[in-house]
Amino acid sequence: MSEAGWHDGAMLIESVVADYFGTNCWVIAPTKNSECFIVDPGIIVPSMASRVQEIIGKFNLKPIAAILTHGHLDHTFSVVPIADGYGIPAMIHARDRALIANPMKALIPGGPAQQIMEQIGVTKFSEPREVVEFQGSESITIAGLPVEVRHAPGHTAGSAVFIVNSEILVSGDVLFEGSIGRTDLPTGSSREMRKTLKEQILTLPDELIVLPGHGGQTTIGRERKRNPYLTEAFLESQD
């Protein structure tokens, strides 16, 4: 439920941590009084919209996109009220788009997410009015910031990471501080995850600040030195 902010002089970055699963929702802008985009609005009942609005109002921001790192419910639950509420597109890799309207396709039947949905009485899901698909190798500009999209499968088939302004990596559930995302859920793959880590993560510069889907901020350099899943022993292992 906590909120955290980071202002490095070049960008404004705020977060809202979801009540369920502790998912980080990031609000990213060049500065206050500017356009912004919202990443991974997760599970808060009835939605994360009011907490995001507090940040939008505090810094006089104008949302222009809701970006999803992947299609798991703990990252997409609040995307419809936020995207449709602001009249902005939701953006997701093409391979995970179907999970917005049918998130149970990538979850364990009867697992924690489904149990929570039953407890709060949510049984139907739908897409926002506008959805834009990434293919996974785009270089685009969002809210005046250059964004490089990298397809990073392994946690889900359509997981993606985003390099923003050559300063930060929005890593979703691909890379955490000291860990990586699980690969045992539907559409996950340990083989693809190892390939992603080698080709999409370890090729990045050490100074890149990592904003993960869960947990605290880190850097590529710190993870290169300390993360057991970025060692040669793990990356060259076989299933």
C-alpha cells in the first residue's frame, strides 16, 4: 500500500504498490506538469485508479498510455478503469494480449489469483477500448521519453521489458532484486527465460536502474554481480 517516489532531475518516477501480490505500478514522466505513462496497474479493490489519480493530480500530469509488461492479472487488474477512464490506450506485447480479457489462461486453476477474484466477486474481464500491440523490437517515444521495447519471454510468452530514456529498465517480472520471475505458470518457459536473461538483460549497461514488478529498485550492475540467476552456472543449466 506504500507509495514511493524518485526524482533524478531528468525524470519523475512514482510508484503505487498494489494491495495484493505487492505489484509495483509505476507512473513515469519527464517532469511534473507533463505527459506521463502508467505501468502495470495491479490489484486494488475496486481498482488502483484513485491512487494513481492522486499522483496525477499532485504533479499535474497528463496520462497518455497504460503499459503492461505482461498479461498476468496482478499487473493488469486495474488497466480497464485507468485506460478507459483517461481515454488512453493499453499497450502490451501481442503474445500476451489475450490475457487481458482472459487472465486465467496463464494462471493455475484454483490458485491464489483465482481465489482472490472469487472472494471479491470478480468473474468477468474485458479489454480496454483501445489496445496497442507491441511486437518486441520497437523504439518509440511515449510522453516525450524514448522507450526501447524488448520482447523478454520466459515468465510469460509475451513478457516485455522497457528501456526508458537510456536510464531505467522497467523489468516487470523478468528481473527482480536478487531473483527472477517464475517460469512454471502457463506460457512460462525456463529455457526461454535463460535466453532472455542472456540476450536481453546481460547485454544492458551496468548503470541502468531497474524498476521491477515486485520488490525494490536495483541496477543491472548490482544484479550482474549478486543475482544467482545471472550466473553462468544457471544460464547454461538444462531443464
